[in-house]
Amino acid sequence: MFNTGAMELEIPGIADGARRPSVVVSYGLGLDSTCLLLRWLTEPQSRDFDLADMVVATAMTGDEFASTARDVEKHVLPLFRANGVRYIQCARSERTTTSSGDGVVILDDSTCPQQLHIDGNYRLSTEMITAGTVPQLGGARKCSVHAKGWALDPVITMVTGGQPYRHVIGFEAGEQRRADKDRMYNNSRRTGWYPLIEWGMDRQACAEYVQSKLGTSWSKSCCTFCVYAMSTAAGRANMVQRYRREPMAGAKAMFMEAVSRRLNERQTLIAGSSVAQMISEAGLAEVEVAFHRLWDETDFAVYEVRRVTPSGREGRKGVTARSVRRLACGSRADMDAHLAELPGRRDIGGDRIVRHL
């Protein structure tokens, strides 16, 4: 047993009796990485290292589905305890995160983990709502970098203590391109390792393996508002079913999207549509009721939003920069009155004043 309870980053060193791991597993709580760990823990011949040389680490976004926590606590943590697997649960704090570990919180560091600290510390949803935005589908997965990478990287650096290690990531056989991209981060100490690809196990094979070992199916790990999970018809159908089981998760996704659209009506969680539309069309009345309760209970504010779009190359638009400044806050009625007093043209929806410079 090492550190338990939320605390600023503090990892035991060699002098404290901690063994420097040569294998570090990034455990995302989902199907693929669960399959990988299950095989190593139940089939020792499938690995070339001792479990004492391995550490498993998870960065908590604070926005996973509750069902994910239940599954991990019921099926995975008992295996960690039985095999003495060192499991580090960490998260970002509201403070600025640095490579030295400032702003990173250790939720639990134990060889006998009792619970999954699924709420994290500083939720990704808090960051999104505070900024009045949603995760962006295009380009780099900055939401994952902010919520996971910024917490995991300092932890891995400190726990390995400058020693060479293999960084295990659960990319399955259909994700060779992601593995190739991850190899670009290799250096003299870090070597990316993708056992599922080596074993030729795609997502279906992983699902069948977990089912055979645990007698249950394993849901995809993702934030309750994940834009990637809702980028396909199959993904949206799956999210509808999860919202049906966990209405508050859907309500919070609607809330984030509603806040974002007050600052930019095109900022939705589903390209060309919205999570609100998806929930409405699915007839998830319980989710909508929960959303309206959240909306009625929240404070309101009036913001000044300014955008500048520079000219880009070959006559195209450049990247738009946005400035957001809060002018007032209070009840919805008070903010409606404040907005009505501002100069400019009130838009059709009635909750914006439009001024073009």
C-alpha cells in the first residue's frame, strides 16, 4: 500500500521501498485495455515480465459513466488486489499542470485498491463549461491531452525515475495508425508497446475474450459527452442506450451543449445536429426533465463575446480567436433585464445582442 486519498503529486522513490517499474500500463478503463490486463493477469505465459515490475495508471477525467466504475470495481480491482498490482489513480487539479507534476493530484496509489475514484478532481466538463465550449471533433484530441495526458505524463516520469520503460497502450489490431503515431513519442527511455496488435486481437476478439473471462460484456470507456463516441450512427445509438440507463449523464451533456451554444450556436456535440436533438428524437423524456432541472437551478450571466478572424493563406479565413468577458451575473430575470439595456440589435432568439464592428 502506498499513498491513498487525494493529494498533490508525491510518488514514493527507491528510498521508500518502491520498485521502479519497467512496464507502465495506461489503463483507460475500456474494453481494449481491460482485455489486455485480463490476459496478463490470468495467463502469466502471455507476458515476459514479473507483475512486480509493472504499474498501472489511470487519469480520471471526472466524467466517465457510472457503469464504468461499477464494472471496474466489480471485476478488475479484485484481480489487482489478488495479484498485488500497483494501481495509480491520478487527475488534474484546477491549478496549471506542469511537467514536474504541479497541478496533478494522486487520488490513490495502492497495491490493494478498494475503489475507483471516478469523479477525479477537476472535471473536464468543468473546464468546458467554464470556457463556454465543447470538445472539438477535428484535429488533435485536445480534450484527452488536457484531461489525461497532462496528468499521466508527470506521474509516469516520476514513478519510472528516469529508468527505461515500456509504455503499454491498449490499441487493438484495427488501430495500427494510432500506434504508429504514438511511436513518434518514443525516446531513449520510453518505448511504446501495443500487445493487442502483436496478438492480432481486434475489437471483436477483445469483446469475446472479456466475455469468456468475466461472463459479461464491457462497455466503451468514454466521457458522458464524448464527441468521438457520437460521431457515427452506431455510436449515437449506443449513447442513447447509456443515457436511458443514466439520465443525469445525458442531462449534463445537454447542459454543456446549451451553455456552449449561448456563445456560439454552431458549437454542438454532434456535427450537423446536436445532443439535444438526438435525445429528443429518442424520446428520452427523463433526460430532458433532468436537464431542465439543472438549467433552472443554475446561475446566469451576461458575457461580451468578441471574435477576430484573420486572413489565411490563399484568401482563406484564418483561425478565429475568441475573447469572452463576463459583464454581470445573477438570476435569469435579472440577466434578461441587463441584456435588454445593452445597445445593439437583439437576435431572433432573444438572448443575444449582436453588434458588428
